[in-house]
Amino acid sequence: MTWPVPGPVTDMLSRSLANGRMAHAYLFLGAEGSGQAETANYFAKAILCAGEQRAERPCGVCIQCRRFESGNHPDLIVLEPDGNAIKIAQVRELQKAFSLKSMESASKVYIIHQADKMTVEAANSLLKFLEEPTTPVVAVLLAEAKTKLLPTIISRCQVIQFPRRPVGVVAEQLQGEGFPASRARFLAYMKQSLGAAKELAAEERFAEILTLVVQLTEEIAARRNNALFTLQEKVFKQNWQSHEIDALLDALSWWYRDVLYVRLGMEPQVAADVHLERYRQQAMSLRQEQLQSMIDIIFKTKKRLQSNANVQLSLEHMILQLQEG
């Protein structure tokens, strides 16, 4: 088995596993798509692996590896935000579960996604657990940046930075797994790690999202109310989930980024070259400042939705702003 993001980071983690000198807590820092989540899962699997050779963990065949792959390992707990935050009740449940001796492995592991979304109360509770774990445990915290984490939590973790993967590398990996070149390039731009790109491609609505982006951008360019009706019929009435809407906004922002590249004479850098003619048509009627503003509007909409704003009102407001240019 191989690490999902080869490089210095995984070399260091591999050495720690081989010599049995792991830190009790790690902080993986990196943007979405940098491979931190896939690496955290692989690292946890290696820690829990019962294979005889440390250097070859995870083996992928032992009972512990199979339990991990089934998503049912008793010594692994994964925390994600409950709504828009990780709350103190979640951390307390974690502490309660880990107060018992490890059932299967020498150590327990917990992974906290979006650790920078912990409430102050949750962070303080976790801090005490980091300082005084009741059983052998390895913590892996994932976050985009340090700024929203308590300095005391950061100081108790081994901080590992995950840079974004080069687009060309991820695109080649995707093509190696059977993705057409144009689709692989677009996915690599969108997510910039193999695992995240494959996860996006596996989305039930992925093809629908791409088609909808083309339709919306053409209707926005026409500056009529069609785009609002399209949202109503194809998103709101179909009860899209939050992660699907988030993927739609990501694709929409990349579309206008490509139009901006065309406007600046940088056509070789577009993510979806199959739409090059559409990009050229839209670039003719939009200035550089307008396109930069439109991309910013989409990012701000994403942030509002992450703060639990009303989905329909936020998307409709975004469309009206995009039409204004």
C-alpha cells in the first residue's frame, strides 16, 4: 500500500511509524484538497494495523485493517462539525469513549476534521485531554490555518504543513486511473489531491453540476431572470444537500476564473479547455475587474452558507449580484 500524498510529509510519518516514535498529537494544516484528510486516514490505519512489519504498515490484510476499511474500528473515532461548529458535548463524548482501555490495538486514534471550528469551550476541553490522555492515544487534528486555534492546542501538537499538490501531478494520477484528460485536468484544478478529486467525481450530481454551471453562466450573461428560475427548478425543488451546493459554487468560481484567464490572454491555464469557446464569448463582455468581483461574490456566498445563512436567499442574492457584474 502507498501513501495518498507522497513526499516529505509522508516520509516523516513513515519513519515515525517504523521506529515507534510517534507524537501523541498532530496538527495537519492545509487547504481543502491538499491531501491532509486522506493522509490522516492512512496514518490512522497504519497506527491501528496489526501487521508484523512496522515499516510495511498498513498491511491492508490484517483484521484491524479490514475493520478500519469497513468503517467499524472500535479504536478509531472521527469528529466533524455538528452544524457549523465542533461542540463541547462532542469532545466530552470523545473523552468518555477513550476513558476505556483500547479494545483491539495498542493505541487508540481520533481524527478531528475542521478543528479550527471548535467552540472555545470545546477547545479548552480538548486541551485538557491532549495534556492528560487516560489511555495510549494519538490525536490528528485537521485545519486550514492556525489563526482560529488556541495557541495552547497548537503548542501541544506536532504541526505538519500540507502544500497544495501540483495540478499536473494530480491530473496525471487521475488519467492513470482512467479519467479522460480534460476531465482529469478540471478535477485536479478543483481539488488538487487525488482522493478529493475522485470523491468529487463520484458525487451523484457531479455531471449535473457541470451542466448546471454552463446553463447558469449563460443565463447570467443574458442578464434576465432565467438564472433564478433555473435555481428554483434544478436546485431548491430537488432539495440539494449542502455539500452539493458547495461543489456547485466551487465549479462556478472555477468557471469565472477560466473566463478571467481568457480575458488576460492566458488560455493555456484554463481548467476546462472544452469550454474555451464559451469562455471567449463571455470574456468579450466582461472586464478584468468585473470577473475578479464575480469570483469574490461566489467566495463570500460560500462563507455565508458556512455561517448557516439561508441557502435560497443567499444563492438568489448571489445570482443578482453576478448579473450586475
